[in-house]
Amino acid sequence: MNDLEQLYGNMLDGELEALAAEAYQLTDVARPLLRAEIARRGLDVELRDTPAPVKKKVVPLAPGEALIAIGKVWDLAEARRAKEILDGIDVTSYFGSENIQEIDEASDNFDEATYPEGIDLKVKEREIEAAVMALRMAPPLKSVDLPEEDFAMK
């Protein structure tokens, strides 16, 4: 019996289940040993081979709260990058006059013919400062135009 087999053999069922949920992080040697221990115990547990999708917390608009355009994006790649940056700080982003949240579902709308003046990047009023700061601190977004003025909350 090797060290991993002994380690897995000494774990509680719940610990094995928790480890199985993160099996994608295990080595090619460790995964089959974990699978064998789960089978030996007769547990009905699958090893996850990819991370669980992250569920983003969406903060609804407060009554009377508006979406504010904080800049423009000029192509789909930059819209995705801006969204990724804002998602990373739990700021919900909206694009264009349709207030699109899921970029991939609306990728046909992100072209120069549809938006020759660029696509508005919007956030909730209460999230302006955090959003602008995050976008300014991130590596340069080559085609995102951020305004020069600060959005200091009054």
C-alpha cells in the first residue's frame, strides 16, 4: 500500500466526497487511487474532471437606480475582457442599448456595422467607482475608451 492509498483509506466518506469534487486538481497517479477507494467503500460519488461553474452573484437594480455608461468597447474581444475584469470584482456589466449581460449570447450584435460609434459599457450607479478603478488598473484594454473625468459619487 502506498502513501496515497493509506491517506485515502484513513479519510472519512465526506472527506473523500469533498476531494472527489476537486479531483480535476489531482495528479494522474492520485485520481485512480481515489476512484478505487471510493469504489471499495461503495460510495456513489463521481470524480469531477473540471471545475464547477462559478455562479456570479447578480445584484438587482435598486428602485430608481440607473445604469451609467462608463465607456465604450469597439469589438467582441474587448467586451469579453472588460466583462471578465468587472466579473472579477463582482460588478455586473451591461452592453449596448439592449443592456446585454451575456456577451456570447449576443455576439452577432458586436460589430462595427451595428455600432459604428462603439458599444456602451454600463454598470450600476453604485458600482461606478469600483468599475472604473478596476478597468484602469487592469492591463490596457486597447479598444475600451474610458472617460477622463472621475465618477466620484456625490
